[in-house]
Amino acid sequence: MSLDLSSRLVVGVASSALFDLSESDAVFRAEGEAAYRAHQRDRLDEALPKGVAFPFLSRLLGLNAVRPDDPPVEAILLSRNDPDTGRRTIRSAAGYGLDITRAAFLSGGSPGAYLSAFHCELFLSANEADVRAAVAADQPAGYVLPPPTSGGGLDEGDDDDELRIAFDFDGVLADDASERVFVAEGVDGFRAHEETHRDAPISPGPLKPFLTRVAQIQALERDRKDYRPRLKTSLVNARGAPAHERVVTTLDSWGVRLDSVFFLGGVEKTDVLRTLRPHVFFDDQRTHLDRASTVTPAIHIPFGVKNTAPI
């Protein structure tokens, strides 16, 4: 009987998000495809350096300890490489102890078309064009921002196995309906609209299914008595009172509880993230993320009205 992935949290990850491919890419740009292939074959057993998304993904897979006989998390490598040059990626993952056994090597093709086939509720890539194409096709995808300096954003912070995930709200967990009001009517119109609709949930955004799966894993952690919960979730949001009420209404309607919620009312998000130390932060606005990437791995969700124009 074939494996049914629909009951698991499935994350598709490009090699560009999981590993630091700057050296390999430099060979490709300077010397061409043949030299790139030789470079990878000659280093098959040399692990690629960890990339920006590595701490997040490794800890996410670690959550399978809550139910080893039926793991709740699945990671699938979705690569533009061909199978020959992609072998080093698989070996690198195994060398780091990542349980990634499924992959698609597309020989230059875009991974976005296969996200539904693998039931992915998140796709991470450092190829911005691939991410934008996936989001345009209503797929949940995020662009992994490079660290601002060498090694920046890659500090795993501590030696325990806790996983801390932080989200923005509008354009990430919820759709961009409120953002559209803000753009059209300004801050005063936005506040009046949200107060009037404070008891009306906002429609789901691209990462709401991902959040729902994460909440299910947290429920598994709470139900297992001989297990120390590892997963922590946070909302780091620019809203303030009274616009915060609609966020609470929406989360309640989804049956989701986050471990911490910050309604900053315009206070710089980076200051909170520096203390919170998430292993990943999802936001739909690059202005926030470019600063956040100095203190945490940052993922851009290019969804909604704030992303209608090219960066």
C-alpha cells in the first residue's frame, strides 16, 4: 500500500534553503555546468555547509520523537539539480542526521508544480522566482533570505531540541483583506474597519494550514505524559489595540492557541525577535524581514497587496 502523506505535516525544501551553496554556485557561474558537475562529484562525501533554513528543518524533523511509529513530520527535497549532481545534497543531509528519504530532482524544472502532489503545506527555497511562482499558483511557499553577513542568522542558539516558530499575521496566517483596507484608507480607516469587524474572523492566508498542523503536533506533545514538549509558537504582529481583537477572534475561530502573542503597535519587530530567538520568522513584508534577518532566520511570504510590485 502506498504511503499517504496527507496526514502529515509535509515541508518541501530546496537545497538552496537547506544548505549554503555559494561555493558551488560560484563554480557554476565562473566555469559552467560541466565544471559544476565535476565539482559536486569530486566532493560527494564532503558535507555542504548548513544553510539558513537548516536549524528550523532539523528541529522540525526532531519533533518526530513525539510519535516515532507514525512520524507527524515529513521533509522532501525538491531540487532543480539532476539526480547525479543532487547526490551530494542527499548525502549531506544524511551526514547531518536529517531523516530525508524522499526527493525530486527536476533538472532545471521549477518545484512549484509538484507541491500539491506531495501534499506540501510549506515550501522553502532561496530561489525567489520559484517561490513567487508557487505563491502565484496559490501554493504555500517562502523565500529564505540570505544572512546579511557571513554566518549571520545561522546561530542555533542553544544545545537543546526546542523549536521556536514566529509568525506575522496579515498576509501570512490570514489573508490580506485588512492590508488592502490599510493601503486604500490609511491607518485611521484600517483601525475603524477592524474595530467594526472585530467579531468577524479573517479568511485564512497561505500559512494557516501549516499553523494548523503545527498546532496538532503541539496537541500530541501535550497528550504524551513521558515527553517534554519542544515546540513553541509566537505571533509577532504590528497591530495594536483595538485592531488586535480581530486577530484573537480569528485564531479562536480556527481553534488555535499560540504560546506567546505580541501586538507591537508599530514598535520595531527586530527588538522583540532578538529576545524571543525564534529558529524561523515568517512575514509578508521585506521591510520587516531585512531587519529581522540580522537576528533570526527570516522567510518572506510574497503574498497579497504588499507584494504586488516586484522587489
